[in-house]
Amino acid sequence: MNNEPALMDLRVFSIAARLGSFAAAAKDIGKSPAYVSKRIAILEQQLGIRLFHRTTRRIHITEEGEMVYDYARRIIENMTSMTELVASSKLEPSGLLRIATSMRLGRHHVAHILAMLEERYPKLEIWLELLDRHVDILEEGYDIDIRVGDPKQPHLIAHRITPSRRILCAAPSYIAKRGMPQSLADLAQHECLVFRDREQAFGVWRLHGPKGLETVKVNGRYGSNHSDVVRTWGIRGLGIFMLSVWDIARYIEDGSVIQILPAYQEFADVWATTSNRSANSAKVKVAIEFLKEQLCDGPYALNTRVVP
């Protein structure tokens, strides 16, 4: 009798462990909860351990299950990488491509570009998740995460998509009412619209200027964790704000807002991050190259070269 775990059973177990539910795992793989329960029971019998604590409502992974999950994930990743590497030399990219990015970047740019990618490679299946938060690629099962700002996860591989920057802006009506700041220090006396996480009590803007990197603490009556909100308030003249140049370019061009203190900027390049395993995948490689090509110079490219 062969007591070596089957790869499919490891896949089923890994999905159940990641989602924390047999029912969710069944939905993910297109099988019944009974099938998932049976395969995991077989895996437990082969390994001679209990992988989950089961109750009537939910499951909890055991300490031994956590250990098996870590190994199973690496086995699956290596097997997937091998399969895709072999296939990439013979076949066009295919299979499911899971991508995460921010709301605005996703809606107005990435979604359109991925539709173009699918036209070029019709065997690809694409799932795009729009999340205004950092994601854990490995734990949440994404192939690519596209974000503004330097990647902060050293165990991942970062691919620069396009250089960009954040700039300071305000509506002409605000400047007419409150005056034009003459220095970075002047911002402390102005109403600033802070784009920030909800738990932060205030904002600190870090900008590169003639003297190198400088910081200024800013405050204001308005703050949000969404750039669309900050931009709307800024256009209405409620304060000074800082956003990516591509996010505000059209409003600078039509005069709705003007750039202030143009000698200062915050570097905010667009990056795509992948796991070590995904970086060698044919579908990931073509997606990253296509995104780089289109976001730099295509019909849905980011306007990072606006001249106020």
C-alpha cells in the first residue's frame, strides 16, 4: 500500500488551510464539501496525524497541520514552477493569473491592460482583485501585486513597472484665499488634506528637494484613506494635498489645480511584486512585461510626465 500523500490531496488541504473552511475550499476547486472532507481524512490517515480540529461550524488547523501546510505549499509551488517552466518553452502562457492592485490603479489602468493581455494570450484566465491595502502574496495566493511605492517585503521579488512621483497641489481658489506657501515649513500653517491610514492621528510628508530629504508634519480638518476623496476635496479648494502625478495630471492640465513648491517631490514608483516561484512562471513573465509596456506607453498608460 502506497502511503505517500497525493499531490492533489496536498492541494485540497492547502486550500482548506488557507481559507479556513471545507465549504470554501470545495467552492474554490469546484467540488463538494464531502469530497474535501474525504480527501483530507485520507491525508490524515496517511500521515498519521490530525490536520484540523473540527467543530460543527468551523475548522482550526492543528500545530502539526501548520507544519504540513508549510511543506505542502512549497511542494506545490515547486511542482507548479517545474510544470510551467517546461510548458513555457513549448506552449503559449496559460492558466489562472491572480493579480492584486489598488482601486484607482486597477479600475482606470490595470483592468483595461489585462483585457488587452487576454486578447494576446487567450489561454490565460485572469482574476483581478482591487484592494487598497498591502497583501500577503504567499498567504493570499496572488501571483502579482501591483502597488505605488517601494516594496517593503524583502522575501519577494520586485519589478519596477514605471518611475513616478507624488507632488504637492492645491486649487487656485485655496491659494487665492490662503496664499502660496514659499517653503516646506510653511505647510505646517496651511490646511493639508492627508491621505493616510485610518489609525494615524496626523500626517508626516517626506519630500526630496534642493536640500535632499526633508520632512514636515502636516495637519488639517480633512483626511482620508482613499486618493479619490482627497483629490475631490483638493479640487474643491479645501486644502493642499499630495498625490501621484498620474493621479492628478489631467486636473493640472485643465487648470483645476496647480502644483505648489515644484522643487519638492516624493518618489512613488509603480512596482509589481512576485514570489520567487511565480517570477519564473511564463504567465507571470508575460504579464509583467505587458504591464510595463502598456503602463509606460499605451492607451491606458500612466501620465508621469505632466508639465504644469
